[in-house]
Amino acid sequence: MVKCGQCGGELRRVHRTFFEHLNYMAVYECPKCKRREFASRRFRYHLGPACRCPLCGTYTVVRLKERDRIDRIHSGFLIWLKRLAGGSRLYHCRWCRIQFFDRRKLVSEISTPKAPPTRPEVKPPDGTEPGR
């Protein structure tokens, strides 16, 4: 049972358009507030600026220095292409317990643009407005 993130009501599965079929596995709608929620397809986890788990899509992955012999390595065509592109690093998802290679950085490593510092307006000592 999937719950609505806005009102907490039960979500119902609704029909998808042609383009929604390409991008989403399912589309849900709340009958109370009419909010729609989407379940992305797995190939969408390989797109974007930050590294995500290729199975569950979580951003809470950690970088490994060397391969762990207990957890399995996730492989696939898109991961193979990423390794060919170069610069691949080894990551581990603690929820799925898999290891995988990815060329993207962690979410914590991506710098966010900072707003420029605001300068206080300086008034001339004689009390007149600047620029007049």
C-alpha cells in the first residue's frame, strides 16, 4: 500500500501516457488531493550528476578503496559503458549489499552554488544619497 506524501491517503495506480511509459514503471494518484507520484525506471538511475545505486536508486552509497569479497558486484551494459568511459570508482550500497562502478561523484562531493555575499550600502557622511 503506497501512501500520499502530502495528505497521507492511499494512492491508486493510474494510466500512463506514451511518454510516461518510457520513463516510469508506474504512476500513482491520490484520490483526495489529486497529487501524482511516479516510480522511475531503473535506467534513470544511471542519469544525473550524482552517483546512485543501480538497483534501489538511493543516494546513500559509499566509496570503496578495494573490492569486498563478501558482497557481489553488480554488472550490466550501462555500467560496462561507464567503465569504458574511464574514471570509474568502486561504490557500495548498504541497502542492496552490492558493489558497482560509476564515474560520477557522491552527492556530498558535488558543490552547490553559493550566493554572492551582499555588500552593505554605504552612505556618504553628508547624508546625501549616492549617485545623485
